[in-house]
Amino acid sequence: MIKTERLTLTPNTPSLWSINDHDGSTLGQLGFLHDMFTIELIETAKNLGIATEAACAWLQTQTGQTIQAIQPHDPHSLTFLKQLGFIETDQNMLWQGKLPSPHYLSLNQALGIDTQHLTTSYHPSACQLTECGPDVFNRSAKLTPVAAKAWQSMQQAGNEEGVILQLVSAYRSPKYQAGLIQKKLNHGQNIENILSVNTAPGHSEHHTGRAVDLSTPGFETLEEHFENSAAFDWLQKNALRFNFHLSYPKNNPDGIIYEPWHWCYHEK
């Protein structure tokens, strides 16, 4: 058995391993099959770094083998294999045992952020995501399955009491988070001020797929005056029933500005 921060890899046979999250949900499988490295994931676990995390952990334990992968036609697959330390040969990809550093660290280094001195906690990204309805910009928003169900129940409960809760933002990847920060840097803002509003890549609760930014009609999105809305009053009285907590109250120890709009689902 191999454990990573988010995953458990369990051998079904010597050559085929299952990929599970720590709750036991099956996310896919990987192995050294027919002299070739293969990895498959369920749809809700794709594009979340699961493949990289599982592959790196597994490859690290297989250093005594010559591992090859079929040369892909898809350029994204080729890039993925090269990031894992594979090199191109005449027909296949040969693993050279070079594993990448965690993606969020690379993103922070590119932004000039020293993660050793951050006051905010590291938050691992979600293992599975499901659609939870459109946001206020009509974009498809995603949360973990359990958080999505809780959010939809809370939104419906608010509607039944005449309170409209609108979704502004849900899951965000570390790469997306880095893009938000880079835009502000490009406009001349200093990194200290930025990090009091946007947490560093790898340190945002939005990565977990359990955090939501909320709004209501008549109020600008992501502004402190949301605290004066009937929606915020309702959330203060009812959000805990759905396991949503206000993450950044006034004078919070993380050094983040007061965010009455930001709520995060925590299982009991």
C-alpha cells in the first residue's frame, strides 16, 4: 500500500493497483501492464492532479524496473509524461526517474511567494468534483459531491424563506489562483497586500472543492457590505445546519480581510 496526501494506492495484483481517496472511494487504477505504464481515472477525478500524484508515488516505488509508456498522439499526454520524468525514445517513452516538485510550489516560486512564511494553511485539492449549478456569471461551478449536495440544500432552504443565495465562486485550481494573483501583480499591486485578499496557490480553501463565495441581489459581489444583507443574516443563523462555516471573520488569525461572503463546508 502507498499513501500520499490525498490518495491510497492498493495493489490488486502485482501489476495492477487501485487508486482511492482516503475515504475509500475508487478514483481509478494504474499499473505496469504488458510492459507499459498505464493510468485510468473516473470522470469526476480528472484534471485535478490525481494522475500526477498517483503516478509519482507509484513510480517512486518502482525504481528497480525499466518503465515505459506508449508514445501518445495527444500533446497534453506527451507533456504530462515528460513532467513525470519520461523521455522520448524511438517508439515509446522511457522513465528516467525524475519526479516533478509539487505543482503549487512551482506556482508560488514563479509568483515570488515564500511559502515558508505564510500564515494561511495548506489545503490539498479536491479528489472528485461534480457540477453544482451555474454561478452569477453563468459559468459551470463545481464542488465535491458532498459539498455540492449541502450547498444545493442550503440554497433551497434559503429560497423557501425568501432569501436568495447566489454562487459567485466555488472550486478553483491552484493554477487559476496563481492567475488571479499574477493579474494583480501585473497591475502594480504588492504581494503582501494581494495575499491579504487572495491566498497563495495551494493555500486557498477553494482548492478543496468545499468553499463557496456567495452573494445576493442588490449587493456587489465580494464586498464587505454583504454583511448588511438579509442573506448574510440568514447564513449566520442557518449555515451551520448545513455544515457551512464563515472562514474569515473580522480579525481572523490568518491575516485575511473580513470576508462575510466566504463559507466553507466542514463535515461533522
